[in-house]
Amino acid sequence: MSSIMTKSLKVLAGLAVVAGLVAGAPALAAGGHAKPLQKGNFSFEGPFGTFDQAELQRGYKVYREVCSSCHSMKLISFRNLGQKGGPFYDEEYKNPNDNPVVKQIASEFEVPEIDPETGDEVTRKATTSDRFPSPFRNDDAAKASNGGALPPDLSVMAKARKHGPDYIYSLLQGYDPEPVGLTVAPGQHYNVYFPGDLSASWKGDHHKVPPGGVLAMAAPLTEGRVTFDDGTPSTLKNQAKAVAAFITWTSEPHAIERKQTGIAVMLYLLIFFGITYMAYRQVWKGKH
């Protein structure tokens, strides 16, 4: 029996070590010397904040025209765009599958399908029930087109990064010229907001290593890169803020509904507490 217990303890100890390493990995990855993030001051921040629908529409356009050429959003369906709180929600169409704007957006995409008669892979126009198609056939093709690096899926990127909205907003504006004395390998790009350790590539004073890191993604946004339909100036800051808001929405499309539900529950509990307290006072008023 003691032998079995000893083996069990060893297994548990091994699992604990693995769990500790896994838990520690994100902290190591995020522990670089980076410049403090910019504050986006987004409309959805705080307990009473909500998404700005016009900003979400601008963000979708930035994603569609720029980001979608490399980054997938595998967890988002076209119909999500027309749900309540989404960028193209219209109260006239309670069912987002009936929303003509969403239908039009979906029809602009081609999605793969298997022909049931021949077994061949074919493509068809997407429908509102389809998910956003990946820009590459597989991960190997994605790596080959991006210098060996796999572009991350953006579906939940805002939740996957600490201070997600501000991180995305800052990163997209953080492509500063390389400091003199910093050696950046071909295919890599310097970004002041990307966490990393540049000491090995820095030829200057090692007490003054520049902030930031290097990543495979080149600067995706430039002034005037996307023309906004509502006339909003297409500055780098406005593009970065819009797409950061859109990616935050895709990371949790029902966030505002949950927030409003939570506020309603808190109000209910406060009212219930008040009624209970008054009933308690009434019952025990003459018994002291």
C-alpha cells in the first residue's frame, strides 16, 4: 500500500510541477521591458460603458481591408455582426440572419465546401451562418506567407492579452524607427509596446536598453490606409482605436448585455435588502 501511495504522490508532484510551469509561462512571455501602454479611453470601459456602433463599423472595415489578409477570426460568424450590440445591429431585424447588411457582407466571401457528388473541394458564397473564413488553407501556408511566424487568430485577442484593448491600440501605433545601436534581424520589426528583451541585440549602454521588442508583423496601419464611410479622419490613431474596439467586441460579443444584467441584479438586491430591513424594523419595533 505504501508503495502505491508513494507512486501516487510522485505523479501528483509531477503534475504540480507541470502546472506550475504552464501557469508561469504567460508571466514570462509578458514580462518584457516595454513602454507603458497608451490609454484608449474606450466608450465600453467601466460598469456603465457601451460599445459605439459607428466605431465598431469602422473597426470591422479596418479588420476586413487590412487585418483579414493575415489574421483569422475563427470563432465569429457573419450573423454575429447583426446581433444586438454588434456593429450592424438593426432593431428592425431581430434575427441577424435576416439583416440585409449582414447578408451582403457574407456574400462577399468565399468559403470552402466538399462537393457531395465528386468529393472535390469547391468554394461557394458564404451565408450569414458561416464563420469568418481563414485567409490561409492551413497553418503551414500561413507560416510560409509570414516569414515562418503563425499569425494569431484575433477572435479573443483582447481577452488573451493583459489590458487587451489598450495593448492592441498601443501596439498598432508602436512601430518607431529602430534606435541607433539596435540590431534587428531581417523579417523582424521593432515595436516599443511589444514585450521583449533587446539586451542581446543592443550595442549601446546596457543600462539604457530601449523599451519594447521585435515581432514578425510589419506595421499594418498607416495614415489614410482605410477610408471611413462616416467621414471620420483616417488617422493612425483612429484606425488603431476602431480595430481595437472591434476586436474587443469579438472577444466577448455579449459583454454589454451581461454588464446590464449585472447592474439590474445589483439594483434588485439593493431593493430587496431595503424591503427586508424595513420589514425587520417593523416586526421588532415594539419588542425591545
